[in-house]
Amino acid sequence: MRVLLAGATGAIGRPLLDALRTAGHEVLALTRKPTAEVPGAGLVVADVLDRDALMRAVDGISADVVIHQLTALSKPPARYADMRLTNTLRTTGTRHLLEAARAIGARRFLTQSMVPGYGYVDHGPRPLTERDPFGRPRGSRTDPMVAALHANERQVCAADDIEGIALRYGAFYGLSGSQGFVDALRAGRLPVPRDGGGTMSWIHLSDAAAATVAAMERGRAGQAYNIVDDEPVTWGRMFDEHARAAGTRPPRRLPGWALRPAAPYFATLMIDTSLRASNARAKAELGWKPAFPTYREGVRAPRA
């Protein structure tokens, strides 16, 4: 298939491009940087938030699938304001990309969602499935992030003229994601709550890429899939494992009140949120399972 990939230079975009090409698909990389280097892909240059420029850029192009992996996150967001542009990419950007998908004749559209859309709260020990409420406002400062994820999924999965699929990824690690954690650990810039923080579902970036290709080829239209590994883990244990693998000192343990002023959004994710997501639907319907079923195997995998 011919795939228009928006976000090909991002953390998941790079391994996804490789996975698509390995599976025999042709890729067009949509980027707003005309000097972007995307080996093995054709370049389409446009800012998806500029609707007219995007439509001019895709004029005359044809593709079977559009994959939306755009964010504005070059590093983990610390403050709520750090999420504003990503929220816009998940609302306005999604709307524009759907219009572009129709213009180029695409029949499928996959979009990046994330498991925190279930809510930045303690969900208890039960694994969340795709049947659980998603995108529900709770009257907190995380409502704009949750609303953007919900709007993104609703636009894509409810489209009546295109086969839309939402991929609810766990927190990313591995490859460039793990390298960022290791760099922060070495610089002493990755503290964690004293008790290790809440539990989160994670996914190695290479497994996220493989699941995306599987969903593109075999996913059901109108469905969401949790793309997570088999063992949720606390932030403290995840970063301790990174420190052991890299030979660095473990992250500093700080009380929650000390973490919140400098990084209020990240603190909400680490302290207030406890979330275990089930990958049963993805395994059953996509014929996919994580090559790194737990963080222990994934953290020690090569990051090249």
C-alpha cells in the first residue's frame, strides 16, 4: 500500500517508517520542514494546521492510507502549557488531515491516541479495556488533553467515508525514548516520587510501530486498540531499570509536593495517575504481540 505518514521524523515516526518499508509499503512523509531527511520516503512539505497549504501540497498525490503521528513534543511535557500545540494537532490537525485523506483517495486513516485519555486518575487494579469510558472530563486541569484525545478519536472513528482506527498507545520508551530518559538521568534531571509514583502501561517504540502496521493491514474500521505491553509498571521502577541498564545513578526520590511546582503536568501523570490497560483486543484482532512483553526486556534492548 501507499502510505502518507504525518510525523515521520518523530519518536514513533522513525521506527514506523522502517516497519512500513520492511512490510513492503511505499511511504510519503508529510513534514513542515523542507530540509527534513527521511531516507526511503518521498517528501510532502506542509504544515497541517494551515489547511490551504496542506491541500496544495497533496494536490495530485494518491495514497491508500494516512497515518497521523503528529505531536509537538520533542521532550516529555513538564507543564500543562507544553501540551497546547499537541492538543491543536489532535483537533484541528486531525480535521485537516482527514480532508487531505479524502482528497488523495485514501480508504484508511490511523491516528495516534494515548491511554491517559482514560483519565488522569487512579483507576485501580483492574485492566482497562477499550469498552471503558474514554475522554470523560473530570473538572481538572487535564481536561483539555483528554478532550483533544477524544475529539481526535471521534473524528477518525466516526467518519462515514473512510475506515478510521485509533491506536491508544501506552507511554513510549525504547530507542530514542529510552535515550532521552538516560540522558536526563545522567544530568540528574529525572526525579521520581518517593514511593515510585503511579502505575502506567508502557510500550516499546519498536513494538508500537509493529502494532501500527498490523492495525493498518488488519484492524477493524471504527475501532480503538490499546497498544501496550503485558506488564504495567511504576515510573520509579521503569527509571530504575533504565539507570541499571545504562550504569547511571538511580533517579532522585522526592516528595510529591517538591515535584509539582517545576513540572505540574508530569507530576499529575506520575503521581495522580495509575492506569493498567489491557492489550487483549490488539492481540486477538491484529495478530500482534509485543516483542518486548515487559519493560525488563525492552529497556535492555539496543537503542540503535
